[in-house]
Amino acid sequence: MDRDATSGFRAAIVARARLLDDLVAEAAGRGVAQYVILGAGLDTFAQRRPEIASRMQVFEVDRQGPQSWKRRRLVDLGFDIPRSLHFVPVDFEGTTSWFDELAAAGFERSVPAIVSSTGVAMYLTKEATMTTLALLGELAPGSTLAMTFLLPTDLLDEADRQVLEATKRAARQSGTPFVSLYAPDDMINMARQAGFAVARHVSGSELAERYFAGRSDGLRPISGEDFLIATT
């Protein structure tokens, strides 16, 4: 990946994080007090935005190994683990539902929540993603899901198509191949079938215009990863 493509890729990650921060801040402002991060990885929302996180119960759902490493690393760097932050270790391929583990950690199903799932859908089958959407579609009214998905390469312009193909090759070589790509209309239809009252598409170009317009250096995020925003 060349220098410009690498900068565009990093810019896309920044745009993704900024949109999520804005959505969570907006939800907290209207009284939503639960935030679930599926496949949390090294997400640092609770550390970056303590003024919001302290008003919510934040649930980070991920595999136990990465979570344990992350907890140790946070302590090593001098970060406290706030009482409002809950690590929910799960085996996504096990027999126990991650949703049951979430409830056992204190998540209240009858109370509105905001849920994020970024950089995950491309590694799952369509059936697995549909199962996740069906579970989340049953959340309390007023809940919001923000989920990213990768577009098929034929929906991208030539430059971004080359970047996506390179990323797909790298994922395959690392043993974590992309499994599912979605056209925006397909993802919206899946969310509606899962029971969400409203579903909309936020494109990468929309994020670029929202967060990168007017930059003197011309930095723009690459396209290819879009958002589904769905509410119950």
C-alpha cells in the first residue's frame, strides 16, 4: 500500500471513530445510559471520553485473551478501570450466547442502549450477521446500532478498489479472510428484516465531507467501509 493510500486508510479509521463518538454523545445527551461495543479490541472510548463514559454503563464484548492483555496494558499506562466499564469476555464460536453473557454482566435488556460493531461484519457469514441483527433488533425502543460493513469492489472507484483488493489479500494471508461484503441496500434490508424500525446508510464519502472538508493538505479517507445506522 503506497503512502497516500496508507494515509487515506488511517483517515478512514479516524472518521469511523469520530462518527461513533458523536453518536454516543448524542445518545447520552438524550438519556441513553448503556453503550455496548461488540468486538471491542483496543477501543479506548472509556479512556478518551470519560466525561461521557462516566454517565453510562460501557460494555466491551470480546475474546478473553485480548481483553486480559488490554486490562493489563491500561493499568501499566496508569489508567484506572472505572466501575462503569465492564469487560465481557466471550467465545464467539462457543455454545454460550454473547448476548446472555452481556446480560450476566449487568446489561439491562429493557433499557435503551447504543451498540457499535465496527470492523467485524466482513469476517462473518451473512447468516451470523443476520443472527446478530435479530438479537439487537429486539433491544428496547430508542436503541441504536452503528455497524460498519465493506462494500463489494465493483461499487468503488478504481483507486479505492485497488486498496480494498490489497487489504483483502493481506487479510487472507494473515488467516483472517474477508467472508462477506454488502451493498448498502442489502444491509438496510437485513436490518429491517431483523426488526429495526429505521435503518439508514452513511457512506464513506459522507464521512469525508463531514469531517475532512476544507483541509489544506487534501487528506481524505478512502472509501469502502460504510455504516449502517439502525434504531428500534
